[in-house]
Amino acid sequence: MRGSGLRVYTLLYLAFLYAPIILLPIFAFNNATVIAFPLQGFTTNWFVQMAENPTLRQALLNSLLIAVSASVLATCLGIFAARASTRFDFRGKGPVMGLIMLPLVLPEIIVAVSLLVVLLAAGVGLSIFTVILGHTLICMPYAVAILSTAFSSLDKSLEEAAYDLGETKWSAFRLVILPLVMPGIVSALLMSFTISLDEFIIAFFLAGNQPTLPTYIFSQLRFPKSIPMIMALGTLLVLMSILLLTLAEYFRRRGVARTGQTDTGGFI
């Protein structure tokens, strides 16, 4: 009886979790502006409208530029912070790491308003660059959390053996440590990219007159005729996410094969 209840709960939970994703392509190909059953027919007009919309294309390009830049910056900075926190002891280590992780617990609207005030006071104009700065600040704690786990699981004797064989600190880091933590680096990149791509509040405050994908979608929700096009856009974003996860798993398994570690499971 307990097993049956658990199975029912699991099925209901999965349905609640994935039903909206399943409905995205259904209504994206539905020939009606009203998102409701019964379906009216098959069409690809919404995808054509999406491709022909210059504002949407610009918003997508802006979001991709911001997400790539912020994820790379957050991951690079996260590598330095995670390496320092797991390998060395220094004065003020706890407070410094606490400040780095602080955006995890602060409300995003507080962070956004604070950044807006500081940037305007410094005379920095609102643009894609300011959004990249804000997203890097938001994404870095996630990257540090993932990379700290990867660095802390390293066997220090491997690094010491590299030193004994004549490697410098930089060459040992590049040839020994980086390949071992590469799955964590890929995870941090993907996590940061995903967070940046769908982040709304920071972009809303710091983007100025340059729209990002979330701010554009928010602006179009007031117009019912634009909803099917947004559903088509969501379908493409889901497919892109699946592709990213597949690539991440591929590179993760390559990293495991190169380092000879035991494969304990991955993204998918």
C-alpha cells in the first residue's frame, strides 16, 4: 500500500513538473491565438513570425551574449575562489567567502537596486555591459559552490607528485588539476549560463533600452496575440537546453575517461 501511494505521488509530481514543458510544443504548433483545448489545427506560422521579428532576434542575441559572457566570467572567477578556499588557509578566508556567496541569500531586487544606484552614481550608463556585471555577480556563488566540491575532492598527492616530477605550479595546475576538475567546470558553466539566460530582475533594472529575452517576453505577455509566438520560442529554448545537457554529459564522460575516475553518474 505504501509502495502504491509513493508511485502515485511520483507520477503526480512528474506530471506537475513536466506537463508545462510538454504543452509548449503542442500549443506552439496549434493554429489558434487562444491557448486552450480543443486544438484548432497544425501550423508553423508562429515560428515564422518569431524568425521575422527583429526585436525578438535582437533580444535573443543580447541574452546569448550576456549569458555566455557572464558564465565565462563567473566560472573563471569561481575557479580562483574555489581553488583558494579549498587549497589554502589565509586571514579573512571565512568573511571573504561569505561575501562571495552573499548573493545566494539576498533578494535579487535588493541586489538589482543596489547595483543600479552604484552604477548611476559612478556615471556608468545602463547597457548590456552592466547586465553582464550583474549576472556575473549573481552566477558566481553557484559556480563557486560547484567548483569547491570539485576541488575539495582532488587527491593532493597527485599535485605533489607533479611537483616532484619537475612541474611548476602553473604547469601542474594546467596539466593535472584542470583535467580532473573539468566536469565541475562544465557544470559551473552550464549552471551560470542557464541562470543568466532566464534571469529577469537584474536585466530589467540594468539593461536600459536594450532588451533581453526575459524582458522582451514579459513585455509581450500583455498582448494575447503574441502568446503563441512566445510558446514557439519556449519550445526552441527547451530543445536548446536538452542539447546543452547532452553536450555536457559527453564532455563529462570524456573527462572521466581521461582521468580514470569511477563514473558515478552525471547530468542525464
